Amino acid sequence: MDTSRLARVRQNMARRNLEQALVVDPLSIWWLCGYYTEPYERFLALLVPATGEPTLFANRLFPDASGCGARVVSFSDTDDPVPLVAAACAADQPLGVDKDLAARWLVPLMESDAASGYVLASDVVDDARSVKDAREQDLMRAASATNDAAMGWLASQLRPGVTERQIADGLLGEYRRLGAQGHSFSPIVSFGDHAADPHHEPDDTALAPGDMVLFDVGCKQDWYCSDMTRTFFTAEPTAHQRKVYDTVLRANEAAEKIVRPGVTFAQIDRAARQVIEDAGWGEAFTHRLGHQIGLVDHEPGDVSATHDEPVRPGQCFSIEPGIYLPGDMGVRIEDLVIVTEDGCEVLNSYPKALTVL
């Protein structure tokens, strides 16, 4: 059990006046106690009390959980885990539950006498995970360095006739060659006006001379994720294309420039959005500016106009403004940043100046 991380979760529980919380997200369980398995349809949970030893509930089919720093309660496929959880809970106290707790477990738990009430309390772990410690920051840097190298490989694959799907399918092998274990999300490879669809799925469209190209990709390396977007041209861009690209680049840089402790996520979003609005394309920037990232590509706590919390040192998130003009073109430029004590560190070093390949 990581005592420092457990202490941070318990501090958050205290702020919520919670004496107990049930964590079911497998990555959060790993983050707290170093034990990981993918339970699929079976039950897996870590009961965290305000004081004392946590309890891990794990099916006997799962890998051995001894040594995880928690009391282990095991059960078989024919056992009902709900009474086991209920017996370990304080019946006179509310129970904080994870957003990932399936209704097939939550409803019977609520019908039992396990707790005096139930509170959605994913934030007690999500907030603690949001601030990366020094080791986590190093792993985020390493994953982003791999992604930088992979972006160079992606650019080298562009040749007339190659398809979006061919490039996307080849990326996994390159990630593994570079030391990553897999994708952090399905890669986006967009040719031509497909770049105007922010979440375009690669298809059999072949690269035509003069197409612009958008790559939004990320790898997972040693548990931690990367995410980066770059937009390229394969012919000299028109004045219109240059203006769109320059606007997105200036929005990206304006947002990164103001990141520091105390500035809110909403203010960072506004810094980028203002640049795009002033250029006349405000309605073409159709999504939030970014998202937090760590063990998964999209972690809770977005960079948006509605998130008024100030950023804190150790938080890592994306800055990814875009302009999307259906039937014409799309540009997105995305970096990851880590908040430092007096500013931010941009994790991506792959160039983002307008590039004609």
C-alpha cells in the first residue's frame, strides 16, 4: 500500500466527512496498493476506511493479492460478494462509492444494511490522482518522449496512395519498437477535409497530393499515457490555410503561456478561445481546450469554461485548440503540460511550426 497516496485519499474523505469509501476502478486500486487485475464482469473493490487497514475484495480466480498492504477477502464465482462488503462496512456511516460501481452491485448493496447512506465519491481518489508525484511526472515525460519519436515516424509514412488505416495500423508496432506497451487511445489519422472531424476514425481514404494531414496519437508506457496532435501540409498552403494554422498555433501558445498555480482551468481555456474568436472562427472551435491525463488518457477535471478550480503543481493536462471547417479543412495542435511551482513544463518537443512535408 502506498501510504502517501492513501493519506491523500483520506484527507479528501475527511473534507467530504466520509468515514469509508469503496474504490472499484482497477487503475485506482493499482495506484493505491500496487495490485492490478482486469476483473471484467467479476467484482473487485478496495474498501478504504478513514483509519485502519483497507480491505481488498478479490475473486479467487484473480492473481494472488497477498502483499498488497490490505486485508484480502477472497470469494468464488458462486459466492455473492455483496454480503462480504456489507459485513466490512460501518453500518452507521455513509459509504462513498466509485462512479464505476456497476448497478448490479450497487443496487443490492443499497438494499442491504451495509451503510446509512450512499454518496458518489469518486473525487476522493480522482483528486488525489490528479496531482502527479515526482516519479509519475518522470513517467509522463518518458511516454511523451516516445510519442514525439512516433510522430516523426508517422510523418515519414506519408506518400501518395497510403491510406489512413494503413498508417494507423502500423503505429502500434512502432510504439512497441520505441518501448511503449500500446496505444493510450485509438489513433486519429485524418487526410484532407477529414481533419475537420475532431474524432475522425481512420478509413481506407488514400493520401492525395496536396492533402493536409492531422495526427492525434498517444501511447501507454509503464502505465502512463501520452497524447499529442500535429497537423501537416503536403503542399504549399494557401493564404487561408496559413491563417487558420497560425491562429490555432497562437491559441496553443497563448494558453501555455499563462499556465501557473492559481490560474483557473477556465482562464486557460479562455486564453486560447479568445485568440480563435478574435480571428473570426470562434464557432469552429467546438470542444473544450483540454483534459487531464495520467493512467488513462482522459482523467476527470477538464480544461474548459466551466471548470473554475485553480491548477496545482503536478497536474498534467492537454492544451489542444482547433478550428474545424467541414468540407474545407481542420487544424488542431496539442501538447501536454505539467504545472510547475511558477509556470508549466511542456512535455512535447516535436516541432509545431507550420510544416510542409
